[in-house]
Amino acid sequence: LQTPFLAIERELNQSHLERPEVVRSLLVALLARQHVILLGPPGTGKSRLVRDVCQRIVGRFFEWQLTRMSTPEEIFGPISLQGLQQDHYRRIATGKLPDAEIAYLDETFKASSAILNTLLAAMNERIFFNDGQAIPMPLEMMVGASNELPEDREELGALWDRFLIRHVVDYVKDPASFATLLTAVAHPTAQTTVTLADLKAAQQDVATVDVSDILPLLGQLRGELIKNGIIASDRRWRQSVGTVQANAWMNGHTVADAGDVTILQHVLWDEPDQRLSVAKSVLMLISPFDQEAQDILDDAKDAYLKAMALSDDDENRLITRINTIKALTAAAERLTSVANKAAGAGKSAVVANAGHAQLQGWARELQESLVNF
């Protein structure tokens, strides 16, 4: 069952640069029947990525861009004139949100009050009230996108809370990725797709993943976040278990382990400035060695980006890039030391092991830039 989902993940990562965590989160949300919100400036490829994911699922897809003037008819369907003649206020929802398995609402937080309340029931209970009757909805996942956080938290806070997985999407940062972005040519390739029957079977399989071993870990994480003033609702914690199960399933695990909990760094923050604190709490709890390795990589990446950003007429460019190559070599040695310590303690060293390839790539690019001197 995992094969097509892993194939989709690989294909998406090939065509969407620097988005591996967002891609994984979208697939996890689909498997856990949860919702995702993507925040970020225009032009970061949010809509393109969401459409690419949604087109891989053979089902009914609804997409709409909300504005302050959007009406319920645009989202939920027009009022039936025949129904009015029979004294029934009934909407024709065919082809609209109540009829969709997957939905994408761009500029989500521009939803009016008339749309908002219906969205809340649709996302949480998967029901749509039509002519006084609660109609079950086939909705598997809703993805929202916005250039900014909701301004009116009192009115839109409930909608914000319905999105379990949250990502801030920025422009590509790596110069190599930017070069690929400018030169990439779109070639039509075969795309892996998943039927709704396959999705349902996968969701049932996900629900069987054993999470008993990581429940104490979640309790510790909750306590750590509370110390930092970050409090997630009981509902969010309960729903987060499903995302851990889905992430474990994607990782090929029938029993969730500490590494599968990393998905929660995109679940437990409420304000963007809490993201780093949540991520560090998650990684420190899972493996302090992974956090140490991540800190080394973050420092190395900052140095690499600054060196590559120097203009051609900067007199310090040559010496800065040579020194940065030396710093990357030293960082690689530190990662090796971290991996050895982790192995000795029987802990995860995923970040340290994966980081070597990143450091080598950055050093290689810097070395190639020196040829022009």
C-alpha cells in the first residue's frame, strides 16, 4: 500500500524545490484525514503544489479563491428554485465543496461570516446542513492557503484551529535550487495516482499503527512546551496521534517510534514565531544528537548562503568563500563526531548522517565558483 504514496512523494520532491516537509505533511494529512494550511507570500508555488498533490488522487476536487465578496453560493452551491417552490431552502451542491473528496481554498481567511460557520462543520464533523438536514460529506482533506495570518482571531480563530498541520512556505533559498528553478524545463511525465479505494485501504492500515510506545514521549513533549508558554488544545493533541501514525506508516513502520514524532513540529505551534521553539523541543526530546546536528547544519548553511550572496565586485569574496569551504569541512567533522556519540548512546543520528551530503554539495558549489577567479 505504501508504494504509490512513496512514489508520489518522490515525484513531488523532484518538481517542487525545497519542499520535502510540506510534501510529506500533505500526504500525511491525506492519510490521517486532516487539514493543512500553507502560509507564505505570493509566488512561492503554494497553489501549484496543492494542485499537483490533489491531481494524484482519483476523486472529486474542488478549488476556489475566496475574497471578501465571496458568497455561500460559490462554495456550497446555488439555492434550488424548485425547492423554493416547495417551501424548501435547499442548495444544489453538485460540483461544489459538499460534493468534493479534496478541497483547496486559496486566501482562506478572507471567508465571510456566512461562509465561515458552514466551513467549520464541514472540516470538523464532515457534515453540511442543507434544508435543515445534516448531510455527510466525503471530504478527506482540505488545504488552505493564505499570504498572512487571520487578522481577526476572535472570528477566524476557530477556522485557524481546524487546520491541524501548518507550514510557512518561503521562496527558494539555496542558489543551486534557484538555478534549477530558472532553467528547469517542464516535461510531461507519467504521474503516479491513487484511487479512492486505495486511499481508504491505506487509511485503514494507518489506523492500525501501534503508538503505545510513543505516548509517554508525547506527555513529556506537552510538558516541555507548556514550560515555554506554548499550549495546544486537547483536540489538537488527540488529532496529532493520527498524524504520527500516518508518518510512521509512510516510514514503513507498524509500530511508531520517536523519529515518527518529528511531524508534530508542524502541528503544535500557534504563532509563526513559535515554530523554532516547537521544532527544538521535538528534536531535543526525540534525540538531543539530532538537535545538535541540526544546529551545526543551520550554522553551516548560514555561512554558505552569505558566501554565495557576495557580489562579483566584492573584494572579500575569494577569501570568504575559501574560509567557508574550510568551515564546511570542519562542520562535517563535527557531524561525524555527533553521529558517533549517537551510535554509542543507541540514539538516532538521522540528521547527522543526512547532513554530510548537504555539506558536500555546498562545498562543491563554492569550489566551482572559485574557478572563475
